[in-house]
Amino acid sequence: MTFWVHYVVPPGAAGDRMPVPRGDEIVTVAQTLDVDAGERTVEFTVLAVGAGYQIGTDLDGTGLLRGHPGEVAAARAVDDWVLGCASRAVRIHELLLHRWYEVCSPSHRSAAEALERWLRAQDPAGDYWAALGSATGPRPRS
């Protein structure tokens, strides 16, 4: 079973380069990114959650956890792409994202501060998540 890597973009963090859906629309984008010595095309889906956005990717979250070089390099490239579109985001493993949605109200699904506090309590080592574009939380693994 494959679990995907997602990003939560809090309200006000989306920049001009971010593909923004209207209403219940889901925007799908394929982007070719430089990954170490090569390229990789990554599929992104962007949807509105709360007052912010969720970006789904086709990155293998389990491969990233296990330190597979291709997924680690791809995650670094996708982190850079996301930060090129948004000033702040939280990279999160799909399993934790679903658990977060179970414990919070729909209006708070993109509340980065609340999400980061909850993630620190669930996974203080930051194995399953990383804060991007902020000074708090675990740093992305290199």
C-alpha cells in the first residue's frame, strides 16, 4: 500500500505562482522538477481546505520515511516547488493528515499553528512531517 506526501498551506500563505482552485474545484498540475542529477515529473492536486489549501503529490511517503534516495531527492525538489508557490507549508504523511482531519473541525484543517502543535505531540521527532518556510518544527530531512 502506498501512502502519499501532502502539503498543507495555511490561510494567506499562497503566492501568485500557486495554482488556486475555485470553490470545490480540484486543480491538477504535472510539473517536471530537477532532482539531483536528473528530472522527475510530479503530479500535484490542489484543493481548498478551511481557509487554506492542501496539495497532494504522487511522492511515496513510505519511501521517504525509509530514506529511499529517489524519494528523498524528490521531496527536496517538491519542498522547493511548494515554497516557490507559498510562503509557508507543512509537509505531512498521508496517514497523519487523515488523522488530523478526524480530530479537527473542517474550518481549522489548514490552521498551521494548530496543526504543528498537534504534530509535535504526535511525532516530536518529525519523522512524518516537516514545517516549511517557518522557524518552528522539525526541519526537512536531507
